[in-house]
Amino acid sequence: DSGVTQTPKHLITATGQRVTLRCSPRSGDLSVYWYQQSLDQGLQFLIQYYNGEERAKGNILERFSAQQFPDLHSELNLSSLELGDSALYFCASSVDLTGTTQYFGPGTRLLVL
Amino acid sequence: AQKITQTQPGMFVQEKEAVTLDCTYDTSDPSYGLFWYKQPSSGEMIFLIYQGSYDQQNATEGRYSLNFQKARKSANLVISASQLGDSAMYFCAMRESTNSGYSTLTFGKGTMLLVSP
């Protein structure tokens, strides 16, 4: 158990809908990272937050957004969902900004029908 | 060009034998980090081992060791005395820093390891 929690574990929804994925980092970790893992794209970095502020953006679509709250939990919002958004979404956390070691949560498996 | 290359889509090894999973990387950042993660069929990503670009010694964690050859830009994972539970997908990843002080983690496509009895 990495100490990073993610809810829900599974999510099934329809195209055009909006969903919110939630992540709680390990106790004491200030950085939260979001990743998408799909069969065709592999594991891709989406976005990083550090102590409530956005610090890095990767291959995140404009339909996706995230935030980190004062209690350091983070949410990833996916809107206008398409079939291709079906993937495993991971949250990871690290204690520092540079992410020397990132610990991953169990992931949320999203299926868009 | 790919930043992380794992050339072995799949590997077979017999229980109790050692196995090496290959990883080469490409970066111009002088300060970078290399990671290996294990992803079993259940899906979670498990951190195995980390090597910093300035570390003089190869990293080791139990049965895992990282064969770091900086000049060749390679960071192979060696698993000694393989166990059935080692069957999983293994990802090599690289952390690069930017001038803004943040970092990104880039993953390779992975190597599927199957350990047979």
C-alpha cells in the first residue's frame, strides 16, 4: 500500500458526460501528479500540483482540468467525454516539488461507452 | 526521438534465475533521475528503485539492482532470484527538471516479464 488513495476504483459513463476523479496524497506529501494510461498512448503525464498551485502541465486535453485543495487532496475533472478517454487514471504524490520519488495510487479505471 | 526506450516487449525467465530488463534514455538535463516501476495484473504501479544522475554507486533494493551506465545512457533493471510473483509489466521512467523547478516523469512502453516455475 503506497498510502495514496484514489476514488472511485471503477467508473463507467457515457460519451459527452463529465466525471470527477479524486486523489488523496500520502500524509506529508505536497505534490500531486496525474497520469493517464491507455493501450495506445501508454503512460502519460497530465498535470502536477504542488501545495495547491499548478506547477507543470503535460499532455492534458483542454476538456480536462484539475485542482488541489487546501487539505492537499486533488480532483481531476474530465468533461465532454469521448470513447478515447477510456483509460486508467493514476494519481501519484511526492514530498517535494521535484518528485524524486513518486508513489502511485491504485488508479481509477474509466470506461466511456 | 523517444526519451525512454525499452526494447524488450516481453521476457521469460525461470524461477530462481536472474533477469535483466533493458532501458535506455535520452536527455540533455544534467540532473535527472531514473526509476523502475512494477505493474502487476491488478493494475497498481509499485515503485521499485531509483537512481539519480549524480549517484556514483548503482542503486540496490533487495533483489532489485539498477545497472547504471551513464555514458551509454542505459539504466537496466536486474532482478536476482526471480519469483513467480515477479510476473508483471515493468516500466522504466525518467525524471527531468526544468528551469521553473518542476519535474516531469516520462515512461517507457514497458516490458512484460513472465516467470515460470
